Amino acid sequence: MTRAGGTRAALLDAALAVFNERTYGDTPVAEVAERAGVSVGTLYRYFPSKEALGNAVYRLWKQRLGERLAAERSADASYASTFAAMFRTFVGFAADHPEAFAFLELQQHEGYLDVDSRTASTSIDQTAVDFVAQGQKAGEIRAGDPQMLVALVYGALVGLVKARRAGLRLTDADLAAAQAATWALLDVRSEAE
């Protein structure tokens, strides 16, 4: 990694840490620069404003989450098995990167997010909606508005992640049961019950 790439990465890492400690709104850029070990002037050479820095952090982590989720899509797998893999990936991402996950959750509706950040977020949402719509056409996912079904699943996933972060201990069997219960929100077979 070049020195410039290292400085940019250090600034993004420092911003994520400070935003989570103080919140985005309460974070002075000087504190981010200090945490990264650079001057405020250096920070502004990479990011012309606090908003630009916040957007860069947001897009970086949305992109990483999106890449991990996209890697789980398999054309020849059932929707149930693809969902199981995506569930594990989502929960694993949140466990591996708790600060990033918390930042994404808290910032997703903030006014400073620019078009590129909103597009990154919408892209992940649309991928989920498309997955549900395709599963409905294949007869594996229950009828209903795909956006509503995605919202139900997402709420369950976020609730599980937050409970884990608050100290809930889950064994592999617990996670498998949580995945099955979450899939039941989509499973066409649950619709008849």
C-alpha cells in the first residue's frame, strides 16, 4: 500500500472509531486527524469536508458488506440455501466488524449522505428485493410485497445482531435456529401454516 493509500486508510479507520465513540454529529475533524496521526490539513487534502469523510466511511463499509453478500449468490442453489449463506454472511460481517455495522445502521438515513452513498445503500436493498421477487417467481418464497418481506427479514437480522452486541451468547445451534426462523418469514411453505 502506498503512503497515500495508508494515510487515507488510517483516516477512514480513525473516523469510524471516533464516529462510533462520539457520533458523527459530535465528532470534530481535528479528533479524527489526531487519532489517525496526521494534521488537520492532511485530513482535508484527502477529504474536503467532514461530510466527504463520513460518506467515504459509509461507502467503504457498504461496499464491503455488499461484496460479501453478493459472493453468496449462486445460480444453481435453492433460495433457502442461498438465504442461509447470506444470513451467516450478514451476521458474520456484523460480528467481524461491529463498529462498521453500528455506523451503517445509525447513519443510513442521515442528511449528509450524498447520492453515491445512497446509491450504495439502495443497491444492497435492491439486491435483496430482487432475490425475494425471483424466489417468488420460482415458487420458493411466499407471496407479498418484496420490499415488505425484505424489511421483515432485515428487522429480524438487525435485532439479532444488536442482541449479540449487547451480550446475547449464541451457539452454532442457536444461530441455525435463528436462521431457520428468519427464513420462515419468507418460506412459501410457512405461508400455508
